[in-house]
Amino acid sequence: MIGSQLDETITKPIAVSTEGIHKSYRSGATVTPVLEGVDLVIRREQCVFLAGPSGSGKTTLLSILGCILSPDQGRVQILDQDISTLDEQARTAIRRNRIGFVFQRFHLIRGLTSLENVCVPLTLQGMPHHKAASRAADLLDAVGLSHRAHTHSHNLSSGECQRVALARALSADPDLVLADEPTASLDATNGQEVMKLLRRLTTEEGRTAIIVTHDQRIFPFADKVFHLENGRIAETAGSTSTALLESER
């Protein structure tokens, strides 16, 4: 059963691919290499994890895939577009319209309520306020925070901020969801619920999810795990997420 499902995954179109990605950071005369030739292929409808020790380049790679950073060298293809050839305006359009990003530090707007934070990407796309508010309310309900819809972000716990950030990332109906440690601030129960939501996006709605995590509790939800070490892909492993989800139905 699992083998046939993995074979089916191999035939799916490619969502993300990189070839020879290099990235370094400069501080004065000091240059620190972070990524040193990363090659990977992620297919549509997959939930893929980027794992590895701190400083291995996971967040930098996720930021490149999210069109936030540009590589120093190499080729990146996102959703059938070679972003290496695009100008900043075109990259911004992809980031706004096709990618949902869950930041590790949330980046919620302090003066706004949970509902208003989730509405922001929708209003930027020109959606009327009443429709944006309705969709935001549905998403907050999906992450278990409908009772905190009108609470300002500075009055939320870290775990609640994490879930609002996830709802905001999903608000514009993205094809690709990128999440940096989405369960780090959550207890086991809420972490499982967040991962079930992300898995439903891939298995039922045809999205692709790429997740940076140290959280061993959620590894069974991954279709594939890429282990980064010293700026390179050190290991790739499959998982049993499909079997896990089937057992929970």
C-alpha cells in the first residue's frame, strides 16, 4: 500500500527544485558560508521536512525557497518558474500570491487583532473587507482560535501567535506553504492538530508544504525528510505519514 503511494508521488509534477545552491553571509571582512551546493527536488502534494542541527542552513534555504533571499549561486525553480531570472517585483508577486510563509518569530502586527492579522494578505490582494473577515474567521476556527479572533497579538501566548501565523499563511490560498518551526511553541496536542491541518492541505487540497523542524514528535507526518549538515543535504529519508493519517481516520 505505502509502496504504491510512494510510486504515485514520484509521478507528480515538481513543485520546487534547486541545483547547486550556495549562500554566504558577510560581516566586515569575514565571509561565513551557510549553504554549499544544495540540490533537492520536492514534488507537488508532498509534505517535506528540512531537519538538521542549528546553523546547518535550514532557515536560509527556506527563505530562498520563499523568495525572501536570493542565492549567491545556483538555480531555483518554484512552481514552474525559474526565480533566478525574475526581478524583485516578479518575485514579490509570487511570494504574495502563491506562497504562504509561517515565520519562526511569527511577525504578527502588534496593533492588530488575530482576525485583522489574518486579513492582511487578503486585503493586499484586493479582497473586500467582509469577505476577508469571513475567510479569516474560518481559518482561525480551523486552528482552534475562534475565541481569540478579537484579541490583540500582544495579548496572545507564543503558541497562540504561532497558530495565528499559520492561519495568516493559509489565508491567500497558497500553492506552497513554508513553515519555520511551526510546532516549536505548541504542546503535543496542538502540535499534532497543526500538523494534521498541514497534511490535509497536501492530501486533500493538493498543496505542497516544506517545514523546518527540530520537533521529533511530528516526523511521522513527513513524506520525506531532508537532513542538512554543514550546508549540504547529508541524508534523505522517507516516512510513514500516509499510514499514520489512514490510522487516524
